[in-house]
Amino acid sequence: MRNIKILNANWLFSKEAKNVPSTLPADWTQLNLPYTWNGEDGQDGGNDYYRGVCYFAKSIKADELPDGAVKYIQFDGVNSSCEVFFNGKSITKHDGGYSTFRAELKDIKDENLIVVAVDNSSNQRVYPQNADFTFYGGIYRDVKLIGVAEKHFDLDYYGSPSIMVTPEIKGADAEVTIKTYINDDDDCKVRYEIIADGKVIAETTEDEDDKAKITINNVHLWNGIKDPYLYTAKATLIYKGEEVDEISTRFGCRSFKVDPERGFFLNGESYPLRGVSRHQDRPQIGNALLPEHHKEDIELILEVGANTIRLAHYQHSQVFYDLCDEKGLVLWAEIPYISRHMHDGFDNTVSQMTELVVQNYNHPSIVVWGLSNEITIAGSTDPHLVKNHQVLNDLCHKLDKTRLTTIASVTMCSPDNEYIHISDIVSYNHYFGWYGGTTDMNGPWFDDFHKKYPNKPIGLSEYGCEALDWHTSNPVQGDYTEEYQAYYHEELIKQIAERPYLWATHVWNMFDFAADARAEGGENGMNHKGLVTFDRKYKKDSFYAYKAWLNPEKMVHICAKRYIDRVEDVTKVTVYSNCDEVELFANGVSVGKQTKGKYPFFYFNVKNEGETVLTVKAGELEDTATIRKVDTPNEAYIMKEEGSVINWFEINTPDGYFSINDTIGDIMSTMGGKLAFVKIALKVKSSLSGGNDKEKGGGMEVAGFKLSASMIKNVYAMAKGFTVKRVFSMLDGKFTKETILEINAILNKVKKPKK
């Protein structure tokens, strides 16, 4: 029978080696897997983390291999490409950093040398290459040795478990089709069993099509978070009357559909999908996670009240998929076909999608396969891009007739674009209220799409804004404060709740994550849109906004606990609670009671005198915070950007006049502002023209992406929500401080309209 051994301990590693060694090196670093070499330089900013070839090596004796006539080595995740050598001979190559692959070990000696050359360098054929996250190099998931008999369930079928279980709900019963793959099925038969609560409830052998069909009477449904019941299917390979191999998989019996008007349905009942997206990385260890890290993430996601996760932007660990099956979380699973279409990457999208589907087919938690993410951000007119999506869409339906396909499109891509209508359903990534525009633009945009395409299910695949430990009583877009992030999510919750036709909504992101190219918010190398910090230690106020909205467990939370020193005489205090009534006390004196309205957000005005202990009570629950009256703002609360061209205190902001701290929309709403922008345009003209852009009018590069003149025009509506200062901060240092101050001086001469 099958024997499996974990091979994570005592590997040797080298970043300096140039060739595959013929003997075990004496001067390499010893370490245990999982491991990434970018745990530090991939998280500190500068976009200068090491991307290249590194080597892993391990010696293993023949008697240390698992029993079995045939031996395989299995890698659960190696990023991004690799070549595996066994006793000096190349036994496999693999492109794609997030999926399982295997290779047979032949010509075994008494002492054997395994060497893995791992490469995460930049290229034009393996996805991802352009994306807002760090591409950690390394062997960052388990390595396993597998011993099997000569006749065995196939270990060469795209890294799959070689068993596919397809339940179909028929009334109160489920008809379960089970198929297995065998390396050589001559003189073989397969016995199938279905196990429930540790007992065999059905048993049969395969039919002439190498499949088995078993009916489960009065089936126990996998019913999301409420009741994620799992069965086990076991297959035993019998060769000439002898049991020679055995595999098993858990599965769930459920049905689902997406209605363009009423949203997502699970087992015939409305089940609105409201949740988060997840990146997997952690401080210092990158993607090299242990099972306890996955468990902690699941616990936090369940606490926030989510019932769905978009697993961005790649295949995640089987440990995590298994946990989602167990907890009833509904998943969107996707490949890293992201940000920039590469003509030479076509085959890689096909291979990564094939591996994603066949390796994860049995997980009841997965309901959609994601074809791509923001792939048109650099343009949407390439016919090869459209063809790539058509092929992937057809491939998904060929491999899996039970699930839907989707894409995550970017705001600037028109809903009329051909590629938007390739997948079964679609979602959009919108950041109105953060990357331009205002928060109230989100809902109407979806209403317009829904009105124009009433039969196309539409969802919100990304939305969010960044927050660090900065604080203010007057939050504005782009200030990176915890208070603005909380306000933003309050507003988005209200708009989502009013639109049941949205098939799914996913906050970007559940956790802060590393993006080494970023230099925003005062801490380089990070994307801070998480509801929880990168280290999972601090839940931002926005986390509690969702907990109050989505989690039925009673709770109460005072916001802005880290914002203690305040200058105003009367300050706003926000409370989140799903209780019917809350009462706020200041130093023991009641400020007032409020009953819950349509949304679980409560706002109180509190006198700010001396030091005040705030206590909120809701039934038996309570929470506390402290505020303190100060005469001048605490600079520890104000963002300081490393390498910033201009600091906040250098900007002249005369009362009643505009400055670069005002939004483009507010300035352009006045005639004086429009005239001022004519002068400003003359100053920046040289920066906005020329370059390599082929479109008339030139272009510019923003956050690493080339924007043509026509694209700039298309996103103007979004840009109206930006402050002028923020636009300059996004232009990669193209403007000096002196130029920015000259532009500020122009705006200082334009009067603001009277309120």
C-alpha cells in the first residue's frame, strides 16, 4: 500500500552557487523547509529583492525512502520555476510557483543526492511577473516522498490526487460519481467506499467507464458555515485479487447557483456571499507558512463574519482549502494571470489552470474558477488576450462541468469590452474613494452595469483603502489613517447591503501583505489595505465594522483606541455594535443611549476635557477607550513618508483658498480652479508628453503601469477624488519640491466657494 514521508528537515541552501553540485556541498547553509530567501528583502521596499536562481540540496539513503516498488518525490509549492535533479540527472522541470508537482525517482543508489534549482527571476513566460505583491522565491511548502506498488493510482496526472468525486443533488438524495486514474489498469479493479461519521455507508466497484456511481439516500448537505458536513470517498486498487494501493478524499454534497437579480444561492436558499480576499504571506517567512498560520487566518476570517474568501491571486495551500471545507467558507480560486498579458505566457496560463482545477476539484468550498485579475490594466485591445481568456474558459468547463468561471476586472475596463463577457459571471475591482473618485460612486456604478446587462451576474471582487497607525478627527481620502479606512468601509457596507444582486463582495484585503515595490503610507514594501495587520496582531477598526455587520455573535467596539491625544473641544466617538442598544459613558457619566438603526454604526459627540475614559455598554457587553485634550496635534499620529518630495508642514494653506491638499474635483468645480489648472498643465506638460507611448498625446507611468493619453481621459472621473498632492506622490518623483510648491502657490490664489 501507499507510504508517504515528509522530507522537510535538514536541507542545504545556497544563493551563491552557480551549478548543480555532484556531491553534497560542505559550505552551504543548513535549514528546514518550508523556506523562502525573500523573507526580509521582499518586505522592506525598494523593489530590489533578490530574484534569481538558488539551490537546495539533500542527501538521502536508500533505506530512508518509503517502502514501495516505485518512488516519487512531491513538491507542494516551489516559486516560481524549478528543475529537480536526482543523482545528477534532471528528472523534471516545473513552471508555476503555487501548485503541486511530482517526479519519479529512478536508478536509486545506496546514497542519493537531490538538488532543486529554484528560479524566481523576471521573464516573459511564467505568471505572475507584474503584480502588487512580492514573488517570494523558495521551496515554501512541504516536500514528500511517496512509495507505491508497480500498479498504483496515477501520480503523473498534473499533481492531482487521482480521484474525482462529483455529487449531484436529486431531491433528498445525492448521486455521487467517482472516477480514479491508474498508471496501468490491466488486470485491475477498483473498490469504492463512501464513509460518513467513520462508518462505510456504501460500497461498489467501478463500471466499464472506470467510474462508479453511488446514491446517498437522505443526503447530509454541505451547507456553508451553518453546517459544513463532509463525507469521505475511498478508492482501493485491487490487482489480481490483492489490494495494492489506496487513496481517499473528503467531499461535500451541495448545489449552488448565481442569479443575476438575487445573487448567490446555496442548496436552493439565498446565501449572500460577503467576505474578504486573502494573501497568505507573513513577516520574515513570506509564503513559507506552517499549518498553525493557516488556522489562525481562518479563525480571524470567521471572527470577522465572512462566509466567502477570494484566494488571491494564485493557488493556495491544500491545508487552507481543507480548512475552508471544514468551516463552510465559499471560495473563489484563481491563477496568477494578472496585470499584464504576456504573449509568451499563454501555455503557462493553461498549465496553471489545469493544475488548479484537477488538484482542487473535490473541495466543496470552491464554487468559481478565476480566469484572471486586472489583466487589462495596461490595455484591453489585444486580440491575443481575448483568445487566451476564451481558451481558459473552455478549459475550465471541459475539466469541470459543475462550477462557474469568473474574472476580476479593473475599473478602467469598459463593461462593454468583449473579454468582460467571456466568463460565466464577472466581478470588478473598484477603489472609488481611495484611488480617486468618492465612496458614493461605487453603488451607482454597479447599478449602471446591472441595468445595461441585467442577465450578467456582477460582483465586487476588490475594494478597500490603506490604514496604518495614523489618526485624525477629520479623515480624508489618501491620509492613510485608521479613521478614514473605517469611514470608507462604513460607506461601502451601506452600498453593498442595498444591492442584493451582487453575487459576491470581497474586501481587499483581510490582512496587510508585502509588495516590495510599494512606497506608501510611511512604511515601504507593504500594502496596508488589510482589516488586520501583517503580523495578525492588531485588528483595525474596519475589522469590527464588518464583525458588527456580518457576525451574529453579539459584540461592541469603540473605535480609534490608538487616537488618544485630540485638540478639538468636542470630539466624535464611533461605536460598532450589533446589539439593539448601546450607551456611552464619559468618566462614568452617560453621554446618551442610541438604538440600532439600519446599520450597526453609532456616533456620539463627546466633550474633550482633560483625560476622559470612555465606556460603552451594550447589554452585558462593554468596551473602553481613553482620550485626552491637547493644545497641539500629536505628530506621532501624522503620516511621515520616507523619501517624500514634500512634507505636510511645508505646504502653505491660507484660509479660504485652495492648496495641493484639496481634491481635483473641488478645485475644478470653480472657474478660478479651471484657469489655475491651465497654468498647472503648462508646468507639467513636459512630464506628460514624449516617452515611448505610441498614442497621440504621449503618456506617463503611474505605479509601474504605462497610462496612455486616452486612458488618462477615461479615468478622469476617478481622479477627481484625488488631492493634487497625492497625484504628485504617485508620479514616482517626476516633480521636484520646488515645482510642487510653485503649483501650490498658483492654487493659493484661487478662492474656495463659500459654504
